[in-house]
Amino acid sequence: MSVAAIPTLEDLEARLGSLAGKRILVRTDFNVPQECDGDTSRITDDFRIRAALPTIEWLQERGATVVTASHLGRPRGTANTKFSMDPVRARLAELAPGVEVLENLRFDAGEEANDPAFTANLVRGIDAYVNDAFGASHRAHASIVGPPSHVPSAMGRLLQREVEVLTALRTNPKRPFVAVLGGAKVSDKLGVIDALLDTVDALAIGGAMCFTFFAALGHPIGDSLFEPDQVDTCRRLLDTVTKPIHLPSDITGLDANGRYATYRTRLPDGAKGLDIGPGSAAAFGDVVMEARTVFWNGPMGMFEDDRFAAGTKTVAQAVADTKAFTVVGGGDSAAALAAFGLDDDVDHVSTGGGASLELLEHGDLPGLAALRGDQA
Ligand code: 3PG
Ligand code: MG
């Protein structure tokens, strides 16, 4: 997949002659984290809203009327005030006045079902469509794959940068290229692990998913989280892999009595691993410092609890400090970086968690195929 085959904003302007007075539907990913207080919600991180501003401002500067459309949360086809776009609309009005913000697309079941009638409704009165919702472009939903067959379409600035950066990781990374993966579930990451093993020089694996690998190696893991149905797959992977996979050499967590404890790789009955240990964190940090390209996705432990934040913080600090080209996958790792105040010190923080992994795995996304005019 080549990003060159996807129309840019400049291509769209050339195609329409002028954007002045045009109504442009911009699919954004305004699925922002919120705190709920009864029926009202408050945005806790506006990164995804700020990330859409370059596209919105570029269109407004050319005299276009911008109408944004996004999902928020998973209301599953029914209206729910908890997932209303009101807080997003209010924040966007401060950052970029004059934008129309449609109500949550997922209040209608037609969005996720990719219902043609829903798409037809969405593009009514619209002159052009811009997809800037990188974080949702792995979903073949109506607002992502539908509009390009109805109106002239393009990718926004954010989508373009995401695709350029992540595609370059697949095709020509500066070496050594190291990926650090964490998070709870190895089942979510096996596809991307397989794909990354084709291009990386080494992989480091932390987070709760390391316990499925420990189980595959026959290490006792106590009461740690793991996925029994993935143990065989992890064993096969470890048996056949030709690149170094770094697993933790120590673990911190809670013992059977709920007391903070550090273990080597064998956890006794009742113990629960909740972070990589200090030795592993230092080793992972060294791997990162020696690389020239780093991709990091997924926290090393339960960093929301200060006692188990050290592993994630050490890795985040190394990712911030290294001179390597650094890319951080969205979601929890981006939140961790922001929590440690390090988000300005990496080259690219992706706005998409699932989307960045799927793009790395498959080299393409439904939303990109639609913009290229490929049949979904
Ligand atoms: C995300 O937050 O990962 C994207 O906005 C997609 O949301 P979804 O996982 O609910 O489809
Ligand atoms: Mg997600």
C-alpha cells in the first residue's frame, strides 16, 4: 500500500477548483477519554481534538464550512447522554470556532453496520469528505468507508502523517529497529508480533502478556493474569523465532498476602505480577537506547498504581531520551507518556491504538482502501 495513491487535501482542492463556500464533512476520531459524573461527562485528555486542528484550520482558511463527525465510546446504536458530543463540541469551539459537530455517529446502528442508507444521510448536502480519523480507520464503518464513493474525498493531515510514519516502520526503518510491546492481552497482539518479527531486529515484551510467554516457558506465574488458550501459540513462537525476544528477568507485584514483592521469573502460588522488575526495566531501557528506530505499544505494568508504574516509566523515559526515531502507539502507552510529561519528547505519538497495530500488521486499513477507491 502506498500513501501516494491516496488523495491529499491539495488534490481535493485542485479537483474542486476552490473550497470556498463548500461544506466539507471531516470524519475525526474524537473518541476522547472522559470522566463521568452522573449524566454529564468531562474530557480528561483532548489530544485527539488538538490533533485534528491542522486539517480543520487548513479547510477553514480556504473558506470551507467544516462539519465534523465522530463516534464517542460504544453506545451500540442508541442515544445515551453519557456519550453525547456536547463536551467535545464545547472544547472544539474554544480551539477552532465555527465548526459544526454532528452528534455521536454510534447513536445510530447504521454506523457500525455500514448501512448505505446511513452513509447517504451523512453525505446529504456535503460537497466533499475528508478522513482524518486515523484511530477509527481500521473499522469498516459507514462514516469511514462509505462517503468516498459518493463525494470527492481525501485524507486529512493527521491521517497522512500517521500512515507515512507507520508505513515507514514496515518498509524502511533505520536499524537496529526495536519494538517494545506491553499490555494485558497477547491475543490482541499476536498478529502484530508476527508481522513485526519480519521487520524488527529485536522485540521486548512486558505487561501482563509476558505471563502467557512465561507459562509457555514452563515458569510458575502464581495468580498473574494470562491467557491459557494462547500458551501453545506463544510456545511455538518462541521455538521458531529467529530474532531476539527479550522477556522480563524480574517482576514486581503482590505476594499471597497482598504485600509488595519482587521476584525472579518464577512466581510462587498466590503471587501476582503487576509490573516488570527494576532489572528488566533497565535492560529494556538499554535495548531502546541502543536502537535507531523504536516502536512502543502497551504499558509494562499497571502504571495507574504508583507502586507498579516504575517499569512503564523507565521504558517511557528511555523512549523519550534516545536519539532513535521513536513512535508510540496510541491508547494506554500514549496516556502513560502524557502522565509522565514525556509526550513532547517522542517523534510520533499515534492517535490510534488498534489502528496503528493493524496498519503495522496488514500494511493497509479499510479507511485507506476506501480513499484509494478500492472496493471494500
Ligand atoms: C479507539 O479509541 O481505539 C478508536 O476511536 C476506535 O474505537 P473503537 O475501538 O470503539 O472502535
Ligand atoms: Mg481501541
